[in-house]
Amino acid sequence: MKEYIKKTDGTGKRIFKQLLLGGIIGAVIGFILGFGAGYFDISNNNFPFSLDDVTSVISWIARVGAVLSLITGLYYIVIVLKYYKRYEQLEDEESEELYRMMNKKHSYAVVYAGITYVLAFVSITLTYRVSLGSDSAELHFPFIDFLILICGGILHAYSLKVYKRIRNIDIPLLPTLKELKDNILQMDEAELEANYKMSFDIIMSLSGQILPDIYIILAFISFVFQKIELTGILITAFIHLYILAKNFKLAKDYYK
């Protein structure tokens, strides 16, 4: 009975902490939005900046971030190649630590290549325009961002080539999900455990904290601007439902 009471009290404390955290996040967002609305007198003067200005700033931030990420990824690949030359000349006992460092730096390079992809896509999405007029059509395409995206793809492809040399594993340039799973299963036990833990942390954080916080943020934005953020709500709900639906497959596969 005492153990049951302790468990119940612990559950109540966790619920209270989650509600408190959500309330704090909502209060901070509400204060910032409310202060901005009152300070700039948005109800009478509208916003002191246009949507195009905000979009331009975000696209430039994404563009600069993509370039920095690309350069950092190249830097790590160069380090990996230097380590690999030394690794081939060492004996097995001496090369273990170098092997770990080489894989660590290579993982960093792959991550930065992915960041380059994401930020370049964001900048392209925010800056391309198609204007259809009665007489002619006008297209504004961000070639610089597209070039950054191509460079990120080249970095990713070369990272896979380096990965083949390091691990002696044949992995295609555009692997399928099955090929990725087969590749991961060839890792040693410690690497597999780290991957499983990372995947679990990502899913639990998304489903239990990040997505609910996004709901709160979207609700406050809709309240302040008196406009339903339909796209954001639908995308967030789709991701959340996708994660939850995967639990059906988990139950089906495990309890055969």
C-alpha cells in the first residue's frame, strides 16, 4: 500500500512538473507576444515590419548557416582522410583509438552535410517565387542556395565513399531503408546500443515534449494574431500521428 502511494505521489509530481513547464513556456511566449503587440501598437499600426522582411532575414540566416555547415563538414572530412592515412600504417593494437576518433569525426561530417541540406532547402523554399500574370510569367529561383544544396549533396556522397574505405562496407549512394538497416546491423554491439538509445531518446522527446510544446506555441500564435496556423497544426499533428501509428507495428512485431 505504501509503495502504491509513493508511486501515485511520484506520478502526480511528474504531471505537475509537465504542467508547470508548459505553463512557463506559454507564459514566456505570451508575454513576449503581448509585449510586442502593446509596444508596437499592432492593433492600430500593424506590424513595423513586413512578412517579406522577416522571410528575407530568415533566408539569409539559413543561407549563412548552410555555408558554415558545409565548410565545417569539409573540414572534418579532411581530418578523417589524414587519420585514415595514419591508420593504415599502424598495427591493430595501436590503431584502435585512432579508429574511434576517425569514425567520430566522420559522423560529425555526415551530420553537417545533413544540416547543409536542411538549411539550403529552407532558404530555397523561402526565396523562390513564381508570378503568373495575364501576359507573362516571372520566375525567381535562388541559384546560390541551389548551388549550396548541390555542394551538400557532393559532400554527403563523398562521405559515403570515405565510409566505405573506413568500414570496408559496400553502401550505395542513395541507400534504401532496408540497406540502411542492414548497414547499421553490421556495427558492433556498443555502436548498436548507442544508436538504439539515440533513436529512443529522439522518439520520446518528440512525442512527449517537443510536439506538445509546438502545439502550445501554435495556440498562442493563433490567439495573438487571431488567425489559425492551419499548416503548422496539420504538419505537427501528422508527425505526431505517424509516431503513434508506428506503435501498432511495434506491438504487432513483438507480440507475434
